[in-house]
Amino acid sequence: MPNQVTFYKQLINKGLKMTQKFFNIKESCKYLGINRTTFDRWLKIGLIPAGYPVSENSQRRVWTKAKLDQVENSIDTMKVTR
């Protein structure tokens, strides 16, 4: 699967290790304790950073645990209601 190889090469070039856990949208919502609508709204306003693309031609994205932890810290700092 050349698309996945390309994807992992891009992540490595960005300083990410392949051993890190990646979360899709459903897993990210569960990790943050929010529903999909809230996730989409927070993504649109920039509270959640744009994820990493799975492949060059795909709209699908994934997030790392580190990025989601940053969102958690932002939520706690700003006292955002879930």
C-alpha cells in the first residue's frame, strides 16, 4: 500500500514516531469525552488542531495522543464546558 507508506514517511519527516498511537475522529471524541458535533465545532473554531492526513488523496485525518492532550490542557485552562 504505497499510500500508507507515504503517510508514515510524512509523519516521520514531521518528527513523529511510528510507535505513537493515532486516534481517528471517533476515538478522539471518546478520549476527549465529547460527541462528534462538539468535536467538529471545536475543530472549526481551532480549539482542536487539524489532524494528520491518512493519505494524500484522503479527507480522513488522525490525531496523536500528544495533540489531544494539548486540547485537554486548553479546555482546562479556558474552563470550556463539554
